[in-house]
Amino acid sequence: MFFDIHSHILGGVDDGAKDLDESIELLKDMYSQGITDVIATPHFYPQTDVLEDFITTVNSKFCELENTIKTKNLPNIYLGCEVFYYSGISKASELEKLALNGSNYILLEPSFSLLGKGFQKELLYLRDTLGITPILAHIERYHREKGFKELVTFIKENNILTQVNASSFTNRHYSRTLKKLIKENVISFIATDTHSKDHRPPLLNEAFMIIEKKFGIDYKQKLLKNSEELFKKITGKGN
Ligand SMILES: [Fe+2]
């Protein structure tokens, strides 16, 4: 069983799957890799998207997909989104509407230029004051940015949850960064962040094979356990 917390499987809502057919193709691929449960996390850009319109659109696409796959051997799907960070986001109203499957976890996409103290302060405010726990999306992607090193230290010291893309394990460009993140013990979850069969397919099998080979079976099991425990918290299933 594997729980994927980051995917762009909803058709026609962002730069992920184009339509219902492509959503189903991606879900088939995921199922064949042992992914049993997937959260659809279309991009939400708070400064340009209108919250109510976004929710109406993604809900309708989600229901359509859910009805289509009901009788098929495909992963269970849930709804969330990937919220782009901007300075002041913690003051936004109704942020909880963007959480993963109505839980108190939010998938937050860091901004390349805003990784410093203000960002870090807001992460703590979201989690410790508002009770909305951020999970930082694909943190490896920011490895060249100013403040990345300090961010990693902050993540470690404050137990901030993070996610790394499965595809990054198959990309040599990230190998040093991933090694460092693993050494610092700051990766909480691996997810596909799949967009399409061509652009970032769900490479979970490959990623876990590499993780086991390079970092050991215990580390792989730890990541799988993290994902299973989060699944229980987010869906209420398996408790
Ligand atoms: Fe994404």
C-alpha cells in the first residue's frame, strides 16, 4: 500500500492531466506501482485564483473522476490542493478549505525567492497557532536558492514536514541534495507530483528501488511508515 500526497491527476484544472482519459491513464500507472490511495492536489495560486471558483471547479472535476473510476481497480482518490506560498498567507481567511481531504494538513509550495525568516515564521504560525500543519512540497527543488541551507536547519530544528518528488531520485542533478537531506533526516514523505505520462510520470517504484539500494531498507521502511501514518490521519481510515 502506498499513499501519494501530491499529484496533478485532475483533468483540465492546471498543468497536470489534460482530461478524464489522461487522469485514468495516470491512475492505472499508479495502481500498477502499488499506489492504493492518491490525493489530487491541483495548483492553487492565492494571489490570482478566486477561492470559491477554484473549489467549485475542482469539486466538480473530482466528482466526475470519482464516479468514472468507481467500479474500476484503481487507487482511491481524495481531494486537496498545492497552495503556492506568498508572504502573509497565514492571515488569509478560509485557508482550511484548501487542506488535504478536509484534514488539518496543507501542501504548501514554497516560493523560490521567499525562503527566509518571514517564511519560516509563517510556517510556525500556521502549525502552532492556527493548527494547520504545512507540508513543504518538493523541497529538493530549492537547493540552489539563497537561504536553502538555513531552511534545512530550520526544518530540522522545528520538525517541519516536507515532501520530495519520486522523480528527483532518478535525476542526477539532485543526487547531492538528496543525500544531504537524507543525512539531515529532513525528508518526511516521497510523492509523485505526477503531471502526465510525459511530464513527471509517477516514478514511485524506481524511486524506492534507488532509496533501498543507496540508503538501505530501514530508511525506505521509515518513509513508507511516515506515509501510512499520514494516510490514517488524513483519511481517518485504517485506525
Ligand atoms: Fe505539484
